[in-house]
Amino acid sequence: MNDKPLKIFFSGIGGSGVSAIACFMADRGHRVSGSDRAFDRNPGHPVLGVFRSKGITLVPQDGRGIDASFDFAVFSTAVEPDQPEMVKARELGIPVKTRPAYLAEIVSEFRTVAVAGTSGKSTTSGMLAFLMKRLGLRPNFIGGGRVKQFRTETNPGNSITGDSEILVMEACESDGTIVNYRPEHSLFLNLDIDHHSIDTTAAMFETLGRNTAGMLICNADDANLGKVFLKDPVTFSLEHDSRYKAGDIVYKPLGSEFTLQGVRFRLSAPGKYNLSNALCCIAFLAEYGIPLEDLAGVLPEFSGIERRFDIHLDNGQKLVIDDYAHNPHKIASFMQAVERLRQGICYIFQPHGFAPTKMMKNEYIEAFAANLRATDHLVLLPIFYAGGTVSKDIASNDLAEGVRAAGKSAEAVDRREDIIERLEEWDAYCILGARDETLADFAAKIAKKIVWFS
């Protein structure tokens, strides 16, 4: 990678994808500045201190922080073309790059391991980076989720710098630029509707497979992935035949155990979906040359990603869990895992984005209708709107009506306080949704109120 120190501006630096790259570049000795509208609205934002501890300069998102001294500026895809910083950078002739385009540049300079899939990328890439670090492989890491064991006062947890040429990265298909990545190895977790149709994402995955120089690791249990042409993939599975098939599986409320090729493994994360994520990591590392016995020794240590099955309260009677689940597949997987813990769960879901919610409306309704039990209830918060030009032609109540039509209990509310005022109605609450950092605070508030009421 370029050893010459660069001066880089990141607009939208608070987002999960941009913050990871910004911190990664700062840790590699580059001069980093940035802005985010979330910081302008909330001067006490918890991430601000972490950025400043790295020497990252933070400025208001009004254009004043950009001058001609920057080598280039990187913009979040959530930043509008007429935003003042974008206009200022172009006026000054500063090269402008989108976050995905810049990430593709970084990928090409390392021996990159790309983790792809419509669900589980953050957990799997974080788990893989953790295992590689723990096993002495000294990886670099750029992810979308914050690995709990990477987070410190000077690291948000979504990136690490190592002294090897290996880079583990989350390869997101959302904006289509995944087709520009040319990694050394690629891992494919699953394929379902999310930002795009299944067929559109399948075509992107095939391109990523063709652009990959080394190993392809693929989930043999995923029917949609089975339709994607990948040349000579190494397969893993829970159910179908594969090179790495788990057996003797025991699912526990907050973890699982399984046997693979005669070696017994323990995973400290719940649900079938997390076991599949772990198998993907194991398959890759075993093919990479790591003995299964060594992997079994360190796997239980992985404690997960922030906002992935984060338990805020579990005192035997009351339960509050916060999770990033936001597409139909993630939601169904989460609900199937959490039903082992309680009867009578109130799920609180905040859809994100009007266009994605409209595209996945039927799938959302099907996921909730299929997994809500007679003792469960669904509350839908208003759709999260991050800004930009968009047609607001769908509302959370449209989802609630569909779920009720399927015979399940659901409602939409206008305010979070509408839920806070009724916390005595349920003993278990699960808060679901993406992109909105305040959802974790909302879960913590619910837990605190429940304890206070008790």
C-alpha cells in the first residue's frame, strides 16, 4: 500500500463503512479529517472521542473543513451530490471518490479475503479477523460491524491494522461495486432479497467469483447460492453434503456445539445462522492450513459483534435483546434463535429506508407471519429516514396490516414513547433494525425502565 502519508477527507465519517476505512487509514499513518451530520446533530456522540483519540480532525458538515491541501476526498454513498462538501471539493479540483470505489482500491493492494452474502457478512468477517489475529496471522480488517473484542478507547472495533499483507473485508453488494473487487479469496454465505433482487445479486456474486484469484468458499445449504456459478468452490454445510459438514449439533439458548471431521467445537453465539457463519470461517482457515484442533481451541473466545444479539437484560424473568437484523432473512434467523429463550416476546422493528421497505414489503410480512407465535407481538416503529431524495409512499402500518391479515398480532406506533409507556405488557423485548445508532440506546432505556418498574 502507498507508504507516502496522505491527507484524506471523509464525508459521512460516522457511518459504519466509512468510519472503518477512516480509522484504518489513520492507523496506517495518514492524516485524516472528516464530518458527519450525525455529529452535527449530536455533539456528545460516543464515537467522537474515539476518532479524536486517533488524531482524526472532525469539522461541521458545511464545506468549511475542506481546502486544497487534501489529496482526495471520500464520500459516503448517503451524501447527496449537492451537499456543500461535495460542491467545495469539486470547485477546488480535489479528486472525489465514493466509499465503495476507494475500498476497491484498498482491496487491490492487499491479499484480500472478501466476505460476501446478503446476511451475516459483518459477523463472519469480524469472526474471521478475530480468529486469524488470535492464531497469529496478523491480519488487517475493514468491516461493517464493531467486533466487541477489537473495541477500545482508540478503536470503534470495525477495523484493525496488522503487519501482514492479509486484509479481511466485508464485501457489501448494496451499491453494486462488489463487482469491482479483485480479492485473493472470496467467501459466500447466502443469497436472498435485500438491497436488490436475488437475480441481480446472483450476477454480482458470479462476477466476484470470476474476479477472485484463489479459493471460493460457499454455503452448500443455500438454495439460491446453488444457482450461482462458482468454479470449484470449497463447500460447508449443516444439512447438505459438503467438504465441511457439521454433525452432532446441539443448539443451546446462547450458543451451540458441533462436531466437524472428528473434532468437537463450541460456539459462544446462538442460532443456526451463527453456526453457519462459524463453519464458513472454519472451512476457509482449514483450507488455509490451520489445524481443526487449533480452531476449536479459539472459536469459543469470539464474543460477537455489537448490536448482534446484544443482551441488555436477562434476569430470569425479564429479557431485552438488541439486534441489527433488518432484512427478512436476518429477521427470520434471529426470531428462530430467540424463541428458545422465552414464550411471549414483543418484537420492536424499525424498517430502514422507504425504497428498501417498499421492495421487501411482501417478504417482511412473510417473515414475521411465519415466525411470530400466538404468544408473540410485533410493534413497528416509523421507517428510519437518513436523508436524501426519496418517495415516501410506504409506511410501517402497511407492514402491520399485512402481518395482521396473516393472523398474527402486530401494530404500528408513531413514537418510541408509545412503547415506553406500556412496558408492563411484556416480559421480553427484542429491538430490531439497522443504520440507526440510537436503537441501542432505546434498548438500554427499555431495560433500565423494566428494572426500575420491577
